[in-house]
Amino acid sequence: MQIMDDLYQNGISTILATPSGARPVWLDNKYPDVMRVDANGVRNRHGGRHNHCMSSEKYREKVRIIDRKLAETVGDHPGLIMWHVSNEFGGECFCDKCKAKFREYLRERFHNNIDELNHEWWTTFWSARYSDFEEIDPPYNNGQTAIMGLNLEWKRFTSRNYSDYLSVEIDAIREHSKNASIPITTNFMGRYYGIDYRVLAKKIDAIAWDSYPAFHNDHETYRDTMMSAAFDNAVMRGMKKDRPFLLMESAPGLVNWMPFNKLKRPGVHEQFAIQTIACGADSIQYFQMRKSRGAAEQFHGAVIDHIGTNDTRIFKEVKKTGETLRKLSEVEGSIKNNEAAIIFEWDNWWAIDGAGAFGGSTKKYDSICRDYWVKLMEFGVEADVISTEDELDRYKLIIVPMLFMLKDDIAKELTDFVEKGGTILVTYISGYVNENCLCYQGGFPGDGLKKLLGVISEEIDTLYPSDNNGIHVNYKGIDKIIEVRDYAEILRVDDAQILGRYTEDFYKDTAAITCRCHGNGKAYYQAARCSIDGLSEFIKGLLTESGIEVKDIPAGIEYHKRIGKEATYEFYLNVTSDIIELTNVEGINLMTGNRISGSINLGGREYLVLKNKL
Amino acid sequence: MQIMDDLYQNGISTILATPSGARPVWLDNKYPDVMRVDANGVRNRHGGRHNHCMSSEKYREKVRIIDRKLAETVGDHPGLIMWHVSNEFGGECFCDKCKAKFREYLRERFHNNIDELNHEWWTTFWSARYSDFEEIDPPYNNGQTAIMGLNLEWKRFTSRNYSDYLSVEIDAIREHSKNASIPITTNFMGRYYGIDYRVLAKKIDAIAWDSYPAFHNDHETYRDTMMSAAFDNAVMRGMKKDRPFLLMESAPGLVNWMPFNKLKRPGVHEQFAIQTIACGADSIQYFQMRKSRGAAEQFHGAVIDHIGTNDTRIFKEVKKTGETLRKLSEVEGSIKNNEAAIIFEWDNWWAIDGAGAFGGSTKKYDSICRDYWVKLMEFGVEADVISTEDELDRYKLIIVPMLFMLKDDIAKELTDFVEKGGTILVTYISGYVNENCLCYQGGFPGDGLKKLLGVISEEIDTLYPSDNNGIHVNYKGIDKIIEVRDYAEILRVDDAQILGRYTEDFYKDTAAITCRCHGNGKAYYQAARCSIDGLSEFIKGLLTESGIEVKDIPAGIEYHKRIGKEATYEFYLNVTSDIIELTNVEGINLMTGNRISGSINLGGREYLVLKNKL
Amino acid sequence: MQIMDDLYQNGISTILATPSGARPVWLDNKYPDVMRVDANGVRNRHGGRHNHCMSSEKYREKVRIIDRKLAETVGDHPGLIMWHVSNEFGGECFCDKCKAKFREYLRERFHNNIDELNHEWWTTFWSARYSDFEEIDPPYNNGQTAIMGLNLEWKRFTSRNYSDYLSVEIDAIREHSKNASIPITTNFMGRYYGIDYRVLAKKIDAIAWDSYPAFHNDHETYRDTMMSAAFDNAVMRGMKKDRPFLLMESAPGLVNWMPFNKLKRPGVHEQFAIQTIACGADSIQYFQMRKSRGAAEQFHGAVIDHIGTNDTRIFKEVKKTGETLRKLSEVEGSIKNNEAAIIFEWDNWWAIDGAGAFGGSTKKYDSICRDYWVKLMEFGVEADVISTEDELDRYKLIIVPMLFMLKDDIAKELTDFVEKGGTILVTYISGYVNENCLCYQGGFPGDGLKKLLGVISEEIDTLYPSDNNGIHVNYKGIDKIIEVRDYAEILRVDDAQILGRYTEDFYKDTAAITCRCHGNGKAYYQAARCSIDGLSEFIKGLLTESGIEVKDIPAGIEYHKRIGKEATYEFYLNVTSDIIELTNVEGINLMTGNRISGSINLGGREYLVLKNKL
């Protein structure tokens, strides 16, 4: 309280976290069932963080008490601008209580009908039929791990159990705060695999997340690291498209838990901060203000180092970044109005990874989605990252990479979208299974999607990393061979134009890229994993055809746009070390207040923010 | 029953499996001790397959009941041509019941004499003496894993416990079937490491196995994959040499559990089927008829795909293969009469792998045996793969690779074999230990084998993968240097002709390949691991000397021969993608019915089956 | 007893080991708590060796009984020259008794003040505060592993618990031996990571250790293997600098537990034995006399092989080595009087490895220490390997590599050392934390060391293995660029001369190597990890400056010196395969008795021992 007062009196607001992310030792000793049980069924001991059982009634009770006290004490503090529940949810619990809740969840999901579950999970195979929901265990490591549907539902349940737990804390805060209008968030972790964040996002008022890119690593360029971070921002922002998000945690210097913890080069932190704003954030926070003298994160980058002074390189960079952000303050509240979208879904990711086929190390669903997103960025097009539950009609182009799991009605929605004039691109490994991981019959992609596309995928060839193939694309003036890796489906073309054909192997000359006109739109199918750069002209064509403006962005420039009530804000980031000339730019340079018109040079790792009245 | 009726009325017979391979969940819940205990002593939970305890009385009781019902119901069904017990035995159980049976087994093995066990296991070392059989545990991961004899006997016991369990099912079927003449089998898995299949083979009427080569992979040629599959067939067939075996499971398309699951190229399935027949099989079966919509093998190749139609590439290939096999129907029942043999034994494999010396990653016993087998195939010589318990006198040449464990009397039998005129080739790492893993004293190879060979192996140099050496072979017109890798023994030559000498290192010019004439035969010793191709002329010489016909097989052709009552059947498989000319072939082409005499071209992946009257 | 009698009557003395290293099965069955509990809290089963609980009262009781019997029976045997307690201590135990002793240890360490512990372990971070010592668990795998101080103290406690256990055996022997003057030892294992041997060394009368270099491997030269073994000898010898140590175990041939177990080439065993003597040993022992017929070490090199004869290469080499050693008998008792020292500490090693920063695979503390030691050897300077507890004043030069953990008063002692005229070289990653792993504030290296050196390390850049940088050194006639890998600190230079500057990256031209004069000495700082060969001239300069004689040792020659009461003994080992000429050598060749003066050629793997009167 004293701290919040002091901060407030110095013009600093507080986002206050509830303390449930780290349990005290006495609590674990007194109530062992607040600790998790691992995938072998063994209860953890006290230690680390994040290992409390989400289902534990005792833990919920204790957390309610402390949250109530916090809410009662500082809930109407004038410096309090947001609540932050717990910390970086993650992991699973296999305790008996979670097991019981899982069974409840399954009863609800399958209408209390064990036959329905048996059908959807296809348990007749290997004699795995259940006669009662009470017979179903979580997928213990040393238990049943061979039923796709079970594995999937366990992950879905875990997300929902986090959501359920999150409600407990939110309710406690709301109920006991004198100021119930203060928004509540929790901190996500980008493409964290274990939780479908969309389930949790519905419960909170704003999206917040922790971003720790491995800058200057040995496996990608700086530009790639930046683009990957931008995609993560898009995934996070996409969960609440019409309001800005928060960068809750970032490190101004090194982090201390990576295989190699390299220093951020000068200017990188600032450019990273500007990029995050450009991607739709309204705040840049740090973990941590000052390095902790001991324990697990004693070397994790902080604003103030162990030396304790304000003259370090890092401190000065943070200070400069703060001054820069102040100049951008009018950007606050502005949003995006994207015309292209890419479907990316957590349960599809889990379903692909759980599928017993394809290549063990080459599925890479999330990075394939990212690659399409980055490719659009090269044309100045920032896409929304959406789920199949989102409204489709606000977009002109939708890219559907590897939608292995095609849920009910989605094929129909995509068909309607095209009929009304939209353009879609569907790729290999789409429409194989329904939402319970049961295969579609009658030809992939199932559930009517094959009709929209006019093709059936009869077989899929999984290539070894040393294999490759090619697609000869020859239409509308494009005449080139695109490299194929990892996956190549063999198509039957029922009713579609063939735009590209394989160049090698026994399926040489068969269709690899097709297009079918439907209603007022077009449905494209890409049957093989292609070099994303090889697809450039093809994707540019999709944009043009669907009526999305293609901007002429120089290589090495990352471009973003935010739209405020009265002005637009365009961001140009030079993600190389070289000087790049921008041409035909126009607007007020927010850093200087000067109007720019025509050309301007951007130095390595520099950026430009241009404002134009609406 | 209805299914069997329908099949029968459509001319399709049934091989009926007992259902014990997959336990229902209610059984596990009601009788937890039917589930296995793992190597840490922790009982499994319900899940997957194949994890029932082989010793469980309760499980045996339940299996007996269901087997009896099956036998009583369909045991005399006219469509039933074979019983198939359980499925792909594998794994181990460390429960108390298995422990007790293990102790019983040890009592019997060591004549109820704990001193004998202590001597053979050399337990004085590290104070490991047992004072009673009841003190002996299985080699739990967190227990006693440092006694070679214990580890070995545990594996032997596991094989015997499977055999014991197999008897329970066989007895139940025999006792309750109205037609007790129906043969019984179970499905093996080629060179599966965990079970000495020869122990189980004695219990069944025919050998059946499941063959899933990884075709078109990134580490060997198609020809090598085929040859490896052929060797597996030889290992399987070798357990019942005088009757054909069954291919119980194969996938016409991809499989779904490999690191990369590539499509079988056109024609490969058919050539694979012909090869299996050529190797001595009388049937080609599939797992699975139709892809399962869900669960663990939903993408495992099947005759009918999820599309459900009969116009897929795979379906058509299976259909064509069926037509081809019909043309070969007269081959049924024919066998082989091989003159060469290679010794390959499971307990020797285990003993080598358990030995605390040599190179951790370079032992490769089974693939070394395969390499010799494949080398003989290049000269048109198909060898039997035998154990030291088999009759040796039917052969002219016996190759003995890495027979680390030399059991009682085997040295004498090999000596007798040579004395009567046989030729043997013994390699490095032979005759080090007796059947309990106790070292022979007085010089390796022990137990008199050194006398037959006229050499003693004083030391063995284990090379790093980056090391090599050479052997200069210079005799009978051969004058070449053969590359040496991995292992090089340093010999004392007492009474043998030196055919090759090392070219490098401190043992340069010492003996590396020797020959000693004994009685009417010859005993060769190869002291180092050589490039198998470097050994070509040497091995060709062994064949010629021992009176085995060397055929002039073009490179890229795989040759097999089966012998029926009235005719021989010769198989030529082109395992390349190029056209190869066969010369001097003679006989009826079974595919066309035409007589061939002289030359014929075989296209890539084509084959020829020639019949000649006896 | 009979054996000792026989040996004694044949002129062979006995070092007698107590049998506690290997527990009999009956003991484990009767008293399960003599067995250890693993890091998951699960009790081991009987097996292997070395897994008894160091805290078990029952085990101590039983060991006392048998030690007493041994002492009473043979304690005054005339052939008994030394006692050897147990065998190769190693591993940890997490049982309740060890946990209780750990808590006692912590109470003592932190003055029974839980607040002190909480402060030093910085437990406020992540809510890890303890309210009582009874709440503290060992760092179980599934418990608290995120507190640096806890992890460190657990390792320190384990060393002290070994020491405590060692006392039990020593006391039992001393109390019950009629001849209490017989010295007692135990066998160490060189740079074994798990125990701070210095804690145990205080309890024993002589250092003994087991040396098994992997000669002729695929990752270093023979010379490097020899030098690494020499460094190990220095580490061992350094624990009792003023008396010779024993080589308790070595294998004359191969060992049988390495990934690849290559033969020792002819002459290597002899040169290795001479080297060990040269390093300060007074004995060369073997494990084992004769290969054990069975069990875990049946192929481990021995004097007598399974063949059982005395005409093997190995037997003859051992015999020759024995004859050689006899010629060196007057060297017995001579010691070393080294002028340079390198600080190497176990708890610093653990602290670095536990630190959550830097590169996961590039810390390599022990091999960095070794590299400096070897570099000095190239100038004919053998350094002592010391701890910060050792007396510093006997040295002229002290090298302090990566002294991450700077204990209380050490900065002051180093400052005093320099003040009095000593030279020190401190490297990157020094002085970050105190003895409890709590970070120093106010700038690294902390606790005043930054004042001695005149620099502050503001940031550390952790490089990927594919990164590099350089240091341009330009002073006193040296003008070269030294390669930098892995770590580069960015310095603030307050009061020091800059000898080298970075050549690349954003910290190009900033200080990388500095020197500050203090009192009568000099304090050097090396801020980055440099190619050790690149540092040659720099290190040679340190030697010259500090008044240590630099000898002109030809490349490929390893040089050692021992000092007896009346003479010095110089050892020259040719660790190449080529002939090398030694010039300006002088003295009596102990192998021949002849005086040498001037030049002499040493053949590959040959050696020369020269005596000169004092």
C-alpha cells in the first residue's frame, strides 16, 4: 500500500498481481493436495512455481481469502489501473480431483452418453471401449496414451480448468473491490503449446503477454526473429481484435534461462518496443525493475542491474525508449482493420501433433502459419490470426494452413465466405478429421470442403528431410518451379483449374496447386509444402485478386499500421543493419513533429512513425 | 460367426485371432494384477496394448474362458483354416508373480544349487553373492543391473514365460475345438530384440510374422531395404525350415508409426509380396483391410482407405498383386534346400550387448549377420539362418559371426562338422564366454575352438568410428587391401595358414585372416571387422571350396529358389530402377506361361518367376 | 591373512581396503534403510555398488564391526603398509535421515537463524521463504530446484556427510589396530564432480586416486590426453602439497566402461606410469591383478588376462614398467616447490553450473582451469592447483579463472598478495556472487576485487558457438589479435592500463585485457574467453614479470621436476611419435646411470629422468 502510494504520488500507476503464482512452503506442507500430481500419478513436492492443482478446493479457498484482502485493501486505490491474476499459467495436473473434473467435463461434452464417446473416440479399436465415464482416466504416461480423442480432450479440459480457476480469482476481486470497473488480465506466453488461450481470453478484459525473443541467435536472421515476435503479437492481439493489448513482461537486456543468453545489441530493445506498439500494444512493461540478488532469475535482464546505478547501457536504453514512447502517446487506443486472416487453432495443433502419421519432426504447424503471415507482411499486409469460431465476413482473404481438424459447420462457413466473394487458400493436411479426431470418410478434405475446392487428396507422401520435389506453376504469366519439402498430397481433380503440377516422382505432372471459382469468390488448394519464398508471386496474386492493396515495401522493412479515431499511424522498421531508402512516404513524423513527403533514408535498426489524418 | 459365414460363402477363409492382445478396461479395473509392473517396480495403468502380465493367473483364467468360447463356437467352422494366438508378444513384467516364477526358473536352471549360480554369475565380484534363490530380484532399473548372468537369464526367462503363456492359449483352443487339427500360430516381428522366438516357435504349427520395411528411406538404397527384409524372412523361416511361413501383416501403403511415413512407390508392394513368396512364404496378409476411423492406427496403410472406394491406387495395386499371386499358386508348399548357413542367436545378441567392453554403438551383431547373408545372396546363395542347436550336417558352409557366447559342446560340434569336410568361417569376438557369460580361460576362442582354428585372440582393439585399419590379403590370386573398422583382434597363430595381415598400427603385419585344415574340411578365422564388400572374393572362395554353386547374378538382381515336389521355382527380382539383362535363364515364365530360354530384360522393380521340372 | 602372509613372505606389502564399498544382499534385505533414496524420493533396491546411505546408523554400526575385526586381525601385520577406506565415494542420498542431517547442517551454517538463510538464499523471490529449518527439503527432482543457495548447500552437505562417514571408518580402524601408526587413505577419482575432495582430504593421511585416461580417442591428441591426466594429478597432489600421492588404480590395458575401449599402444602404459611419478606420485597400482571371469568388469584391463599366462603383451609391459620404476626408487619422497598456482574450487564449479545465465554448454569451468595449467607447462612451469583457503604467499603468480563465487576475505587476501609483490590474473565471470550465491552489488567483480583490478564488468555477452570476436593486444612488443569465444565482458576501466581491446561488435575498441599496478605487484584482468594458444606471449610475460623461470621446452615435450633432500629429478616425456632433440640438458640419466651433458634425442613416447645434486 505504501509502495502504491509512493508510486502514485510520483505519477506511476500500478497493475497489481494476485500472489497465487507462487505458493508458500507452509501451505504445501499443511495441505499437500494443493500441489500437482505428475503424468505418472506422483504428487510433486514443494518447489519452483506454477505447480498448484487448478482443481484444489483448498487452494481456491486460500486464494479467495488473499484476493479478497487485496481487493478490500487497495481495490479503490487511485493508482490501481489493472488487476493481473496469478502468473503465466502452464502445465497439467493428474490428481484425483482433476480426474473427477475431467470425467464431468466428458459427460457434458458427450451428452452423458458413453456410446457417443466410444464412437467418436473409435474405442472399438484395440478393445478400448469404456462402459462408463467413471472408467476414463487422464492419459497418464504409464496408462492410456493411444486414443487420439482422449489425448485431445485432456488438453481441452486442461484449458477449461485453467479458465475455471481464473474465474475464481476474477470473481473474488470483482466481488470485494470497491471499484469494480478496474479491468482484469492475466499474462500469456505467446504460442505456449499447453493452453488454448482463446478459452481464457474470454474471461479477461485485456490481453497481456510476456515476450522474450532470442535475439541474435545462431539459426535465424535478426529480421526473422523480429518477424516471429510480430507474429506472436498478432496471435495475442487476435484474441481481442478491437482493443490494444499489453506487453506485460520483457527484458531490456539478456534473459537467463535460454541455452545461450546473448546481450541485446544497442537499439534492439527500443526497436522491439516500437514494434510491439506497431503490432497493437499500448504498453511496454519490464520484468524486472531490478535484478534479484539471488534465486532463479538473478541474472535475468532488468532495468537496474546489480551495480545499482542509472548509468548503465541498459538503463540508458530503457530511459530513451521511455522518452520515445511518450512521443507516441497519441497512438494509444488505435486499432487495426485487417483485410486478410490466417486460421491458427490450438486444438488443431494438438490434433496434428497427436496424429500417428506424417513426419515426426516435420509437422511444424505453428511455424508454417507464421511463414504465411510473414509472407503477407512482405506485401505490406498485416493479417489477423483467427480461429474458425471468429467472424469470417470482415475479411477478403483467408489462408487456411494445415487445418487437419475441421470442426462442424466450418466447411459450410468457408463455402459461404467464398460464395459471397471471398478468396481462400487451403493447404495440404486439411480436413482429415472432425473435432473428435475421427477421420472423414468419402475423401479428404472432408465435410464438403472437397466440393468447395473441387479436389480430393487421395494420398499424402511424407518426404524425408533429404527428399524434395517441385511444382511447376504456369498461369497468369507466372512460369516457375517451386521447391517442395516434407509433404506432397496426390490429388484427384474433380472440378478445378490446375495452376501447378509436380515435377518429379511417380506423381509427376499431377495437380499440386488448383483453383476453383465458386459463387463470387475463389477457392485455392495447395497440395504440398512449398518454399514460402517460392510462393511469393502466387500469394501476391491472391492479394490482388481479393482486392487487398499490395504495398511496395523494400526488403528489410517491416511495416505496420494502426488506425485511430482521427488519424492513421504507419510504422516502418528497418530490421537490417543497412541504410534503406523509403520512397513515396507521406505524413507527420511523430518523433520529430515534421512532415515528410517523398523519400527518406532509414538507418540500420531505425524506425519511422508517420501520422496521417483520416 | 456371421462374418465368418459370409466370408466363407464368398470363398474367403479365416485365420482367427484370440483377443488376448488387448485387454478391456473393466478387466484392468477389477483385477489390477493383470497389468504389468515396469522395470522400476511400478504397476502400469490401463492403456495401450500388450501390457498384461504373462504370469497373472487371473488373466490366464479369463483368457482360457474366452478362448474356450471361441473354440466351442467356431472351432469346426469350415472357413476356419488357422488359429492365431494373441498379438505381437513383446515387453517385460517385473511384478512379484513374475519375480517368483523367475526364481523357480533359476532354481531349475542351476539345479537348485545357489553355489552353482554364484560361480557362474561370478558374484564374488563386488560382494554380490546370494545365499538363497529367494534373494534374487529381476534386474530392476534401480536394483541389480551389474551381473551379466542375471541380466541374461532374465531375458531368457521372459522368453520362456511367453512360451508358457502361449501354451495356455494353445491348450485352451486344442481342448475345446471340435476340429483339433487346425494349425495354430502367433505373429512374430522379425528381429525383435526382446524375445528368443525360437523358444516360442517350438510351440506353434507355423511361423507367421509382420513385416514393415521402411521403404525409400534416407539411409539405405531400395535394394538394401529389400535385402534386409529378405534376411528377416530368412530368420523367420529358419525356425521351421521345412515348411512355408505366413506373412501375417503388411501394409500396402504407408505405415503410421515411423519417424517418416513415406508412400510405397508404385509396384513396390507387389515386388515386396513376390519377394516374400520367393523367401518361402505361402501367404500375404494385410493389416488392415480398411483404415480405422479413429485411434492409434487411423492412418496406417490399408486395402481400403477412408475414401471407401475401390478405385484408389493402393486398392488397385492390391488387386493386381492378388491376381499375380494366383498365377503363383502352384508354388505353395515348396521349400528350400540351402547348403550354407549363418548362425544367429538371440541370447548371444543379448550377451554381446550386455558385455562391458567393445564400442557402445558399434556392436551391431544382428546387422553384421545380415551383411554376411546378403553377401552370399550376391553369389546366388541363399543361406539358412540357424542356431547352434540346429543340425549342422545338412550344410556345406557355416558362417559364425561374433559368436561371443559359445555354449557347451558347440565347439565340438563345429569341429566335427569341419572334420567331416565342412567349411566354417568364424569371426572376431567369438568364444569369449560360456552360456552363463563366464569368460573362457586359457585363450579365446575358448572351449577348444581355438584348437580347431589354430589361433588365439590375445587382445581386441576397439576402434573409434574415425579410426580404420586394413588387411592385406594375398593368397590364391587375391592380392588386395580390405578396410577394417570397429574391431581388430591381435592373434597368436599356433597352427594355421595366414591369408591376410594388418597393414597399420602397432600390430601391422600380424595375422588377420587365417585358415586351418582339419580332417576333411577347413576352418577360417577373420580377426577384424572388414568391409563386407572387401570380403567378396574371399567369401566367393569359401563357397567354391565348400562345393556350393556360385551363380552369376547381375548386380541389382535378387535371386531366390524354392523346390517343390515336381519342380523348382526360381525368382529374379530387379531391385533397381533400371533395365537389367538376365542371361542363360531357362524355364516356364509363371506369369505368362511361356517358356524362356536365353536372355531376357527385366525392367526396374520387375520380377520373373521361372519353373523347371525336377 | 594367509594371503597377506604369502605376499609378505614374497616381499609384497599390502594396502588393505575395508569392504564397505559393496554391500551384501542379505544386509539390504534385512535393513533396507542402508540403501539410498534417489532424487525422486524412491528407495533403491539392492544392486551395483556405492549406493549405501552415508547417514544410516545401521550401516555405520555394521561397518564398524567389520572394520574392527579387520583391524584386530591384521592391524599389526608386518606386511600391512596402509589402510584404504571403502571405494570411490560418489553419488547422493535423499532419505529422511539425510534430510534431517541436512537440516542440522543448515542450522549450524546459518547460526540457527532462518532469517539469515532466507536472506542469503533470497527466498523472497517467488515466495520461497522458510519459516523454520524443518521446512527445508533437499532439492528433490520433483521439488525445490530453483534456489541456487539450496542446491549449493546440498552439494556441500553431501561432501561433509561423506567426510563424516569416512571418520567412522577411520576411527574404527585407529581404535582397534594394534599399530595405530599405519596411514589411512581412500581412493578419489580426479575431477569427480560430486564431491569437494578437499573436505575429505583433511581426514586422510595420503592422497590416492584412480586414473583412467581415454588414450588414443577421437577428440584430442595423445599429448592432450597426457596433459589432462597431468592436470588431474596436480589437482589431486594439490590437496597435500608436501607429500607424494599414490596412484591407487590404473589399467595396464583397455578399460571396459567407456564408449569406445581402445587398447593402450605399446609403451603408453610405461610412459603414463613415469608421468604419474613425475607429477609427484610414489606408487603405481593396478586394478586389477587378474581379469574377473564374470560380472561387471570382466573385460577391464588387468596384469593377467583370461588366458592366464605371463607371456602376453600387457604382462610384459607391466613387468618392464616395474623394472623401470625400480630404477627410479630414489625419487621416492621427493616433492615439488612450485611458484605458480591456479585456483580451482569445487563449490565455485557447482555455483557456475547452477547459475541461470551464460551458455548452457559452454561454461566448462574445469577444462578452462586445465587449459591455463597446460599453457604454463609449455613454459616448463608446473603450477599448484589450490583453493582460496590455501596459503597464497608461497607463490609468485596466481591465476584465477572464472572465480564466479568469491568467498569472504578472498578479495582482501588477493589484494594483500599483490601488494606484497605478487602477480595475479583474474578472468571473466569472477566475483559475481558470495559464498551463498548471492550477487555482489555495486559492480562485478565484487567485494573489493574491482578496486584491486581497477575495472568493473558491466555486462557479459554470451556468444553462440558459431560467434566469435577478437582482442587486439598491443603492448610490450606484442601486437596480435587473439580469438574470443563464448564469453566477452564489457568493462568500465576506472584505474588500469588497457593492454587489449575488442576488435568486433558494438563493444569494439573497448577494454578486454587490463593491468593495474598495486603495491609491489600487478593485477591483470582478462575480460573474455580467449584461445589459450593466443594467450601464449601474454602468459609468458606474466611468468617473466613475476620472476618465474621460463624454460625452453621443445613442443611435444612434457617437463616435470621433483625435489628431494639431496637432489632434483627432472622428467622429460616425449608425448609425440617423433624424435625430439633436447638441448642443454645436464645430469645423471637415472635409467642408465650415465651423465648427460648437452644434447640428447628422445624417441616417440620415450622419456628421460635426470638427477642433479642439490
